[in-house]
Amino acid sequence: MKKSESPIRPAQPRARGVRKTVSSSARAKAVNLTASRNADPLKLLEEHFENSDAYAVKFEYFSPTAREVGVAGSFNRWQGQATPMTNHRNGHWSTEILLQPGRYEYRFVVDGQWQDDPLAERFVANTYGGLNGVVEVKPMTAGTNRRP
């Protein structure tokens, strides 16, 4: 990989709810966080996770009354508290997760209650009578910055 190429690229599909995780094949390195390095989080991730095929996937959820929101799915073994979301303003919650190419199912956990993602582009029924959101992360095609 050339130095100018980025091993971590934003994923085309965006979950309209919430989610994010780190590739198991990525190797973390120690680093000092200076103000200039904090300004570009994607560049910082690239520094820490070399040779990774992971893509940043953003999950978003809106609930002005929620006190705690997380995203759970096949990417974190359905652990409701493993991937908390951040409340940015007026109930807009979000998080980003690094995911390897593949198909993932997810749901939000809002104040301890499992919730469907009302804005998911795709759904699949689950065994509990709800709907799991589906996000598919596709690898970049060779020689381009576009997904197939």
C-alpha cells in the first residue's frame, strides 16, 4: 500500500440509526494525542490500524427523551452496552464503527429497551417479533475510490 493511500475509508452505506466497531485484524499502536492530531480522527485511525480493510460506518438515532442509547448487532455479538452512542444535541445520537466488508444486522438499545431503526434502508425479521436493520459494507474496487 502506498503511503498516500488510506487503509480505512468511509463506507458508502450509512446506517440511519447507530453503530461502530474495530476490525479484529487491525493492530493498534501507541500514540500521543496532540491538538492537531485530534482535529482529524480518520487520520488518527489510519495511523493506529495499518493494513486494515475496515470501513467507517456511522449509526444515527433520534430520541430527545433518551438517557442512554447504544447499538447492538452481529458486529458486537448483540451486546447492548458494548457500543454506546453519543448524544450530540437535542436527542441526536450517533457513533461510528469500523467494519470489515460484509452484511451486518443491528438494533438500537434505548434506555434498556430494544428498538427497531425506523430509518434503516433494509430490514430482516428477528425471532422476537421485531425488525433488525441491515447494513452491507462492500469493499472498494481495485484502483478506484468507488464501491461496486
